[in-house]
Amino acid sequence: MKKTKIDLEDFLKTILPDQKLLKFLSLARDISKKRREFLYFAGGVVRDYLLKRLYKKRIPKPKDLDLVLQGNLKSFLKELLEKVKGQILFESQFLTYKVKINLNGKEFLIDFITARKEIYEDIAKLPKVFASHFEDDILRRDFTINALIIGLSPPYEGVLIDLVEGEEDLKKGLIKPLYLNSFVDDPTRIFRGIRYKIRFGFNFSEDFFLALKKCFEKSALKKLSGTRLANELKLYLTKEPEKNLKNLLMTTYELNLFEEAELKINKKNFNSLISLLKELKGEISEREKEKIFLFGLVDSRFLESLYRLGFPDSEIKELIKYKKLIEENLSNWEKLSLWEKIKIFEKIPSIYLLTLGIYFPKIKKDLIKFFKEYRKVKPELTGEELIKLGVKEGKEIGALLELIRKEKIEGKIKNEEDEKNLVIQFLLNKSKN
Ligand code: CTP
């Protein structure tokens, strides 16, 4: 066990998103000292602090702080929350607690974790966990660079503990699993490893490939649930810088993970998927973006593959139906008028439509223009105003509003005055006939 004294004050100052948390932490440390329970930081916070020191790189402050206690966390938190305004928001089956605290009117979320041992009884299934010693808690982790801890209370107050040569691997820039069965136990770690590799510009260690081989031999990726697989892929989009997305997808592809996970992916979609998501910034919600991302990854010839990502039958059938609609018009696409194209687009709900723009590059330009612009064009005049102008109630109103919209989109009319003239002209023509 390698132990290095560190400047705890500097560590805390660097990692804490707000200095208000210093007082809170000092309270937590006092309680852990009184209870003689070891409190420490683990995972991303420690890794990022050391990375910053090693490479003098600007690393963003961690979004989540993982505080671990070797002891009885529930009773520890009860004591802590008697002294600080706050509440437990969520308690998981893995002996973890999400806690919301309020410091001078500002709210913070902190993850508290019990030092634990994990036992994997089934391939690619969630583990059974037991409260345990900090050494077990280090050794249950995914990669050596994530297995470093910094103590906040005795017996290792202000000490960096490294059981697995994690600091060496940080220096060498290596992504190395802790044990060879790591990806058999939890194949999501492979995707995590890819994210760290690309995020930090690191390399995979030899052990990474050996662990991957074991994972393939045991078909562990096939056994990973659809929800967990989809979640890991979504993290490429939500947790990593946008500029890394192509690399993340290509690395996943080249390691053969998609195929091993029984997902039919078309790597030709990657570029158009990435550029489409970029162009739609601000136009769609994060949830919509995630869905289009997953839909867009799969090979359009094998949409049944979406079952593997946990999508329901109804959504997959809808996507197949709308894909057919586009296919029927594809050979003739250039010959269709703008209005005809719009009439096709309007039949398809946004998420499916945008996905089809990824599958069929031929329609992508028209589709983006439709989505960003044409679909928002509405007549200034209302149905009631048309009636005032002398249009008969009933079907004619709808048809006229549609005509106004068409002429506006085609650029033939521009303002309310033009719309009124169009209506008057229509009524005149009608009275002539
Ligand atoms: N961990 C693990 N195996 C997993 C998930 C998480 O061993 N499948 C451990 C790792 O030690 C990791 C820690 O739990 O460092 C916290 O996980 P998470 O918050 O997802 O990642 P961070 O390390 O904080 O990294 P980042 O948020 O920067 O991606």
C-alpha cells in the first residue's frame, strides 16, 4: 500500500465547487473522528485532482463529490443532518445516499457511499454489496486511475492511498482494469474506459485487452440489459465534450463492442448523426436528443435492433412505418415540389423525422430547413378573421388557412396585408364562378 501525505487544504480548495462546502466538510470530518469511522474521497475527484497536478491541465471541477465512509453511514448521516440543514433524497440498494444540504440559502447535492465489497453472482448483473473495509472498497473499482482515495479523517487524514499503482498509470496515461474478470462482472466498465481514454487522451493497457477478451469469451456484453447498455451509450452524448463523440463511437466500433452486444450499427451514420445533432442545438430537448442519438446509431436495415436498447415495440413499429413512407418517395425526391415534401414531413412526428434525416442523407437538407423554419410558419389571420372577411364557416376555412401557409412558405406572400388580399381574391374568384 503506497501512502503519500498531501496538502489537504489545497486538495479541498481545488475540488470543492463552492468554498461554503468547506465548513460542511469540516463538520462531517469532526463527526467521523468522534465516531472513529474513516471518511474519504474516492473516484473521479481524486483522479482529477492528481491529473491537474501532474499535467497542469485545466480540468473542470467535479460535478459530483463521492464521499465514502467506512462505517455505519445511515447513523452517521443522521448525526450530520442534526447539525446541517438538509435531507436524504435517495437511498439506493448499494448502500449509497444522495443528500441535499442547504448552506446559507444555497443547495448542494452530495453522494455519500458506504465503503463496500461487491460480489458478482451472475455475469453482467448488478452485484450484491456488503459494508466493508476501505481496502475492499478500493479493490471493487473499475480502473486503477479511479481507485485512489484521499483520507479526511484518521487513520489516514490527509493521505493519498494507492493500492493498485493508480498514480503510476495516471503518469503513464493508462486505462487499466483492476482484475481480469472486471468486464465479465460489469461490461459497462468497457464503455466507461473508452470515455476516460478519449477524455484524457490516454491509452488502453494490455490488461484492458485481456479483460475484453475474457468478456467476449463469456458473452458478457450479450447479457448486459438493454437499459444499462442504452444508458452507457447515452453518457457519450451527455457526459463528454461534443468534440469527442466521433472518437467515442469509432473506438466502440473498432473494439467490436456493438457487434458483441448484438447491436446492428451503421458506422456510415456517425457523421450525419453528429452533424444533425449539432444543427439542432436549441431546437430539441435533451431527452429528444438522446432518443435521436440511439435511433440514429442503428443500421436502418435492421431497426429491430432497437429492441436490444430497450425501446418498446410500438415505437420501433412507428419508426419502421415512417421509414417506409420516406423510402416510397426517395427515388423521386428531387422532382417533388417544396410543398409536396412538406406534406410528407408533416405526417411524421419530429423524433422519427429527424432520425430519418440521419438514415437518408438525400432528405437531410430539406428536413432541417423544414424543422427549423417551415414548420413554424403560420398564417397571421385566424379562422374568425376569415369569417369576418366573408369566408363561409366549415371546410373552406381550413383550406384557406392552408393556402395562406403554402404561399407564405413559397415566399409568394409576406405579411397580413398580403394574406387579406389572397382571401379577397379567393372570394372574388368564387363569386365569378
Ligand atoms: N465505479 C466502478 N465501476 C462502475 C462505476 C463506477 O468501479 N461501473 C467507481 C469508480 O471508482 C468511479 C466511481 O465509482 O471512479 C464513481 O463513478 P462515477 O461517478 O460514474 O465516475 P467518476 O469516477 O466520478 O468519473 P466522471 O464522473 O468524471 O466520469
